[in-house]
Amino acid sequence: PAWIDYSNERVQLQTFGAVLEVADTLLGRRVLDIGCGRGALCQLTQVLGATQITGVDLASDALAKLTAQFSSIQW
């Protein structure tokens, strides 16, 4: 359904907003993103101060590219 289509930028932003609201602060926190896709949430949480970030997804080719680009995040 369209309301959960993560290729839709609006849905992604709503999800990011919900995560940030619940987390309060990410400074020094650990993050686990299951179904990380292209890694946008992992990258955002790193910018916002999370220190240990893990992204998990079934798309191993995408994870290989993310590993090459963002080695400080565990994919």
C-alpha cells in the first residue's frame, strides 16, 4: 500500500520523524535498522550522533555498496 511505500520520500520522512521523536536524542546511542534498504536512516542517525549503527537488509548487493561508502556503519 502507498502509506508504507518506502520509495516514497514523504513516507520516509514521516518514519524518520517518528524515530527521532521516540528516541529523543541519538547522541551516543546504538541503532539497529532492520530492512535498511539504501541506508538512509542509518546515515541520518550517524549524523545525529549515534555511535554504534547496524543496518540489516536482504539486498546483499546494496549492503556491499553501503559498506564501501560508509565503513563506520556495520552493514
